[in-house]
Amino acid sequence: MRNVHDNILSCVGDTPIVRLGNLARGLKSNVYAKCEMLNPGGSVKDRIALQIIDDAVAAGELHPGATIVEGTSGNTGAGLAMVAALRGYRTTFVMPDKQSEEKRAALRAYGARVVVTPTAVEPEDERSYYSVSTRLGGEAGAYFANQYHNPSNPKAHYLATGPEIWEQMDGKIDVFVGGLGTGGTITGVGKYLKEQNPDIKIIGVDPVGSLYYDYFHTGELTDAATYVLEGIGEDFLPSTIDFSFIDDVVRVNDKECFQMTRRVVREEGIFCGGSSGAAVAGALKWIRLNDAEGKNVLILLPDSGSRYLSKIFNDAWMREGGFLEPEVGFGSVRDLVHARGDRELIAVEPSDRVTAVVGTMKLHGISQVPVVENGRLRGILTDTSLLERALRVGGGNAAVAELIQANYTTVDLDTEISVLVELFRRVKAAFILDGQRPVGIITKIDLIDYISSLTGAGES
């Protein structure tokens, strides 16, 4: 008998790689996709589920009859539930309420208990899915899989996914692109591939609202915000991600992710989910800026479209969210800066005194100012926080370091205006970076003036 297995778990991995011929038309690079939705549990997370459970058993942390607990957007839960079904464990999964009903139903089909928590709360909030899963994982008879801080997560990809990709591509891979969720996939794969060839570029894709993009470019944790895309992006920093293996991070918004997901299905025949669309959208952005003849780019597609039938593939849901509307071509930050004209970036240092910074802001007629230390962006100061401190007795002589806020974002000259619009729904200012050095600032009024000039909205 050929290709016959003792059980479903031995079918995890060895997923195919296919060329994206239609979506990559017009590019010099060769663009490929690794179809992780063809794992038996329907996603790339089958790999870490098996590794986490095997390692926990070997370490004596997971005992027969125990309950496996995990906070999940759905895919890791499905992988863990599949393994648990064969090995006799019970499962409890905690999910944010933004996850699709298909994902909840899939977990319940395995016999899992599903606990749904609110999405729009801080990670430290006792109602968040991080807090609830941690609490349930600490109960007697429970094992907390803890994918965000479990070294078995990147280990699975270092031991299996990375070598598999290297072998399938016969070592002829120049760029690997993957979404940033727990960071386990890109860290494990990136580490392995760079050991084989340090020149391979590892590119992460991050949704607007997540904090990874800004952290990668500044080393600072900005304020996260809500977004609709499921499966990638975070509002805290997991220990399973290692940025030393990542060469660049590309930002995408909800609309382009969902529209690209539909295009992948309709133009390439690959029935994938939203995080796959995000990975392809981000990859194509990066390739257009770095295209070269014969360059081999591999994009990892994490999961199946079957888990998003009520959302991304539902016209009514897409229309309600405004995701079916065509993207208006307003250009990029480069175009905005050209239209507005260059401006000197006024900045202060963390050691500057409140009265001095207030004077600087008054002199230049600005209400917010970046804080820069050793050429790197530390955060932003607003007139409101400075005023409150100045009104205190002796407050004017205090250093501004403790008043630094994280309500900002970073962009580069190639950032699309459509993405900038999404960012300004969440933050007060956007700083233009050259590498890690801030070289300019864009405010909401700058954006309004620019769009008005293109649409004629400002004409009387």
C-alpha cells in the first residue's frame, strides 16, 4: 500500500508549494505559495500543536486524562483538538469574539469546550482571552499550551517547516514571506533558512492596528488598536518572536487583505483564509519595491477559506464593513510629502525640561512633538500632557521622559495613503522613518489637505 498512514497525525507537514502565475503577472520575480491549509487540521498550526504536546509529554508536564487549555484564534485550537482526540485528552479553548463562527463550530466538533471573550480589551484585562486562558490553564488537571510563550512553537518550524521548504525549493529561495502572529513560524523558518544561506530575506506582514511594524522599526511598543483580520498581528509582544531573523516588516490593512484573499481564490484557485490574503498582499507590495529577474519568493499561506465563509466570502458582511469598495488610488506618503513640501522635524530629548519643551512647541506653533534619543524615536509628547505637568508645583522643571506617550505610528515614503488613512483612525501622528531615524511627521490635517487637493473637496 502506498501513502497509507497509521493515523492522521503522520499526515502533518509535507504541504505542496505552487507557483502564483496570475497574481504575479508582470513581475520579474518568481512567486510561490506554500499551501499550509492542506495540513489535516486545516492550517499551519497543526505543526506546533503536535510539537507542543509531544514536548509536554516528554517533559512530564502533560498527563493522561488532562485538559489542554489554550487561547486561540481558532487554528492552534483545531490542531490541538485533533491531537487530543487521538490521544485521549480533553480540551478547552478561549477565543476572542471577533473570530468566525466556523472556527468555534470546528472546535466544538472535536468535542472541545469553547469560551468566548471580548476582543476590545487590553491583554492585561481579566476578561481578555490571554488572561482567561492563563487562569483556566492554571487550574488542577489542566495543561496550558501557551503558544505565545512556548519555545516548542518556533522549534516546530525550525525542525520541520524550514528544512521542508529548503528541500522543496532545492535551496533556490531568495525571500520568505509570512504573517506575524505568535511569530513562531517566521522565527523558526527564518532561523533555519538563514543558517543555510544568510542572504535569504525574511519578510513579515503585519496588519494596521498591530504593534509589530512600529516595534520592528523603532524598538518601542506603540499603542495597539482593534482590526478585523483574524490570525495575525498582536497587541503585546510574545516571547516566541525573534526579530533578529526578520529583515523587513510590511503593513497591510483589512480591506486589501480581504480583497486579496478573494483574488487568490478566484485567480489562483487556492481556497485560503484572510491571513493568507494578508501574506500575499504584503508580499506583492514588497516585491514591487524589490523586484529582480529570477528572484524566488515563497509566501506561506496559513489556513483555509472554509473558516471564513460567513465573513470574507459573504458579500453582505464585506459590504457592511466597506470592504467591497474599490481602493482609491491616492498614491503614497512620498506623494503627500512632495505636495506638501519638506518640513524640518522639530524634536526634543527625554532629558529636556517641561518648560523648555513648551517653549519649543510655542515657538514653532505645534501641539505635539517627537522625543528622539540617540537618533531613535522614543515616543511623542502632546500639549495636553505637558500642560497638566506644568500646572503642578515644580512641574515645569521635570524631565519629559515620564510624559512620553505611545499614541503614534511610523511609516516610510512608500506607505500607501489608503494605509495611512486607516492608521489615522487610531493614532494622532505618523512619523516618517529613514531606517530607524525619524525624518518627518505627518498630521491628520496634512492628510486632509492632501486628499482634498486631489478630490477638489477643498474648493469653494
